[in-house]
Amino acid sequence: MQDNQEKCKELAIRIYNLDEEVYKCVGSSLGRTFTGQKETTLRHLAALMYTKPDGHLLRSELALISNMARTIRDKSERRRLMIEYDSILKEIESLPDTFGQTDIVDKERISLNNLIARRQNEISENDHLIICISRTQGSGGNDIGFELADQLQINYYDAEIFDQVMKRLQADKNAVSDTGNFEGFDKYRKKKHTDLKTWFREFNRYHGLPKQDAVFFNMSDLICELAKSEDCVIMGRCADAILKNNHIPHISLFISAPFQVRVQHVMDIRNMNLKQAVRFLKQMDKQHKKYYEFYTGEKWGKPENYDLCINSANYGLKDTIELIRRMLDQKVR
Amino acid sequence: MQDNQEKCKELAIRIYNLDEEVYKCVGSSLGRTFTGQKETTLRHLAALMYTKPDGHLLRSELALISNMARTIRDKSERRRLMIEYDSILKEIESLPDTFGQTDIVDKERISLNNLIARRQNEISENDHLIICISRTQGSGGNDIGFELADQLQINYYDAEIFDQVMKRLQADKNAVSDTGNFEGFDKYRKKKHTDLKTWFREFNRYHGLPKQDAVFFNMSDLICELAKSEDCVIMGRCADAILKNNHIPHISLFISAPFQVRVQHVMDIRNMNLKQAVRFLKQMDKQHKKYYEFYTGEKWGKPENYDLCINSANYGLKDTIELIRRMLDQKVR
């Protein structure tokens, strides 16, 4: 403890001197961060470090000095003072409980974050690259998801595809009941799980439920099974929340764009007039919201419910895809 | 027009045949996308292409076929059919008004998007890398912004720094009035604008306004001046909206994290108990929201108002910074 206080005092002196030197080089009254009495300033600085009521203030003081140091015209002087600044910053960052040291992490989620896990080589052989994309109607989200899947050469699933797959599974199940042949289902689960038959028997088991709920739960099962067996892009269907609840690693993206831009986009691609497009989008947003909030209990489109939210209108389709690919950092894969 | 219809018919046949071939290779009733009568299916497919009521359905059909084609075990067969699929996709994408072709862009914003402009080498000598970071309290946003600025070796500005700079400018202005010496101000505007004196004279001119509004407008001026003269990270202060309204290129980020994670983070760094932390955060969120919405008329924390929203708790401080840097794609710089 004593050592720490001593260190803080010493650092306070170095910070004070740095400010003074920067001031001399810059040569203006604006260049001085500490204008008060030296002794008081040193006590204040040391206190900021060892009582740390809020790292914030100390950081602002330091940033102010370095911002000014960067304007020094003499290159060698600037270099010398920036080196001293960097060295001070390192010392401060090595103090216990200093700013920037206490991390912010959602431990459960971070362990499920495909991106982080991949970076840290903490993925098991059974983990796949699952990209869940939620989007607002008219934001180009479907185009982006489809093209992304195509570029990554992985499967693409949207509502229509799920509907078709569900219908076929149902048809196949009936056929299977007759013949006992599971072969046809295999392509959706390349790796055979021991519980394949069990899962399949359970499929469509939600008898007491209203039809739409039964569909949702069957779809949830299907999404989990897919995510366990292959890399893919999944559009909507609350896939992010479903996978989170089932502890299956994935990346969750939300793609949106300002309302007026979406209106224009919908008018362009659906041959609607302004009034029709506005009505259509309002209705779709309402439905999306209702569906997501009903089945997940989470708020639709709230940034903290996703890994990343992208405003597609600020990039355009092509650059949005590139942005996502850069985020995936495929070098690491 | 006639040509286009012919092309659509021809593509319909190729799609139908591809589905049939994939079906043969996969060998299951699930493998067949088109189970109806051939003539009807071809008419339906061609119609999807040339009446294009919604590209969506056609895309889903194609994705379903390619998803299945990717499961073909025989490598050379798979390769052959995927080449045919890619070729069909390219043909469809070259049709007029097909899916994925109508871009979604906010033209005004895209011209101001630092990132896009940089990529396309459309930046002028006078454009700078300006990163505006909005964040919720407790999301680690300040730590991220400070560290990012340090890594990029550019200036960092937050509320405290602005306050100090404003005070000094005020002091300097008074001094200047006496001595006529503008030198001290120069470091905040490395390039001398011809209107320097005018701007400076205008500084703090908002007389009739309540004090907080005068402060806001002076700060807005300062932010615009900074953004015109140097690369920097600007925390909060509605900088994104201010720069947008003034047509100055910038990147806008919103950093947040789920409420319960922020509560834990605030408890850790501010030595608060649960109750204090919850009350503190609710109050700060309310203030942030009120301030932003009052001065910008935009909704605070709505994904489409930013280029990108990041959930810092899903990455942690270090990886969030890395994510942003990867997004900046510094290779291009």
C-alpha cells in the first residue's frame, strides 16, 4: 500500500513535469493543463491515482497533455515527450484497479461468441460458424445474408426455406414411419448424433400447443440441429435468441437502415408508391417486433441484444458485406 | 423484352435440371425442390424472374438447391453442380431489376462516411479520420475510445477536455482582446482557415440563449473546427449529429452493453453497491437520452442512427478495440 502511494506520488511528478515541458514546446497559455499551485496539483494528481474515485478525470488530464504534445512542431522534441507520455501511461495502467483495467464482459455470452472463440482458438471441432441475421424490412438484409453465404460458401436459411424443410421433414417422417428409413434426413445433420432417432421421434411433438407455437418450437429444434452440424447464415426466426438459450455459439447481427431510406428501397424493388411502401413497412416492423418479443421476451432491434448492428444505408450492399467479412477476420479461420 | 422472356425461360429450364441432378446425387425425396409438374414449375420459375413481384422467393428456391448441392458426397459431382449453380446465379443477377441489384443507400450519408470515402480514395486532403463514439454509461465506452485514440496516435476529446478547452479559449479570447495575439489558438487548427479571425470573433456569440444552450452551440462550433483540422476520437457531445448537420465526414459508433452487465461493471469500478449502481445507471441513461434527443431530435441508441453499434460485453475491451480497428481497415490508409 505504502509502495503504491509512493509510486503514485512519483508518477504525479512525472505528469506535472511532462505538462510543463509540453507547455514550453507549444509556447502558449493554452498548453498548460495544470495552472494551479504545484504542491496542490501534485496532491490532486496522486489522489486521482490512489483513491481512484473515477479513472475518468485522470484520463482526461492525460489526454489533454498528449493532445497538445502531438502538436509540437519540433519532431525530436515531440518524439521525446510522447515517449515519456507512453511510459507514464503504461505505469498508470499497471496500477491496481486503474482505468481500462476492469474489463466489461458478459461471461456467458462471450463464451458463446463465435468470433472471440475463433480468435482465441477456443473452438471445438463441433463448433460451426453460425451467423444469425436479424433485419428490418427494406434494409437489404436478405440480399446481404444471401450474398454473404454465397461468398463464404456456406448454407443460407430463411423463412421460406425453413417452411419447405419443415414440410419435407414432416413428409419424410410419415414416410419413415412406414419404412424405417432415416437416410433422407441425414443431409441436414452431417455428423450423426446418437440422439438422432430420439430427436426425430420428438419432432412435431408439441401437441397441446396452438399451431403457430408448435411451428415455432419445431423450427427452434431445427435451427439448433443445423447450428450443431454445419456452418450457415440464418435469417430471422429469432435464431439468435434460440441459439443463446440453447448455449450454441453464434454471431448475431442486426441490419437496419433509416425509415425513409427503407421506404425508397421498398418502392424501388416492389413497385409500390410512397403510401403503399410506408404502410407496408410500418406493418412489417410491427409484425417483426411482435414476433420477436413474443417468443424471446427481448426487445427487437436494441443494440445490446446483438453483437453488432449495422446501418446498411451508410455502406450500401457491397460494402456492408465487406464490413461483415472483415469483422469475421477470415485470416484466422 | 422478348429476349428477356426467352432468357428467363431458358434459365428456368437450367434451374429445373439442376434441381433434378442434385436430387439424383443426394438420393432422397428431401433433395427435390420442385415436386410439382414440370411444365407448371417452369412457368412458375420463369414468372418469378420476369415479373419479379419479389426476388425473395426465387432466391429461397435457389438457396435450397445449393444448400443441398453442398451436401453431395462425390467431390467431382459436387463441384460440377456448384459451377452450374454459380453460372445460373450470375445470369439471374445480370437480369434487369433482379434481387440484390437495387442498392440501399443513404446518398447524403454515404458521401460523408469516412470509411467508404477512404476505401474509394474519395477523400480530399482536408478530410480527417473522425471517430464519434456515443456510449451508455458502464459499457466501457470511454476506455475503448481512449485506448483506440492512443493506438491510432490521434487526439482524444471527451466532455472534461471540451470543458477545459472552452475555458481556455475563453481566457485566451480575453487575453487576445488585449494583445491581439492569436498564436495560442493555432494548435487547435493546424491549417489556418481564412475565416479564423471571424470564427474566433463569433465564438461565444450566442447571447440571447440560456447558458447551457450557449455552451452547446459553442461546443458544436469547436467540434466542427476540430473535425476540419485533425484526426481524432470524440466521445459523446452529440458529435455525430453535429458533424452530420454540418456535412463533415466522420464515422459514428454506438457502444453499449446489457443493463445487468453495466451494473456489474459500475459496481466494480466505482465501488458502488447494487442498489446505488442501478440508480446511477438509470439516471445517467435518462440524462444521456434527454440531452441527445433535445439537441439532435434523433433517438439515442437507435441502430439506424449510427454506422455501427457494438455490444462491448460480447467482446470485452480489448477485442472491441480490435474489432473497430479491423473495421477501419487500416491497410487502406
